[in-house]
Amino acid sequence: MLDVSNDFRRHSDFSTMIRRALSWPARVVEARRTLAQLAQMSDRELSDLGLLRADLADCTALALDDDPGERLARARAVRAWYGRHHDQAA
């Protein structure tokens, strides 16, 4: 019996890979545009978002195919977690 599901899955995986490769330049441009917009904000505005200017500098060191949004979200989450636990200890 022919296993069509494996063939379909391989084709689907290949299609996804091709789509991701073709959309990569647009994702990179959009991520860099977002970083540039964040860099134009004041330290106070960044603080309101839970970010530091150093977080943006860290993102500029990422490889082009790394998503800076993930790194910024992680930095913000760690800072928020530490702040909550620090306030409870005081």
C-alpha cells in the first residue's frame, strides 16, 4: 500500500522551507526597521516597554536570521520576573 501521508508531509515541509527562504529578506528588513524605531525612542519610553537601550544594542549583534523580537521579549520577561521577586523579598 502507498503511504500518501509521508509523501504529502515531505512536500509540505519542502514547501514551507521554500516559503521561509523566500520571505527571509522581508522578515530581516522588518525586524531591522522595528529596531530602528525602538532606537529612536527615549530611555523613558523604552522603560515603559520594559526595555533598556542595552537590549537594543544586544540585538544589533545578532545574526541576520535571528529574530530580535524573541530576544527583546526574553529580556523584558526576565526583568519583569526579577522585579516581582525582588519586590516580594524587600
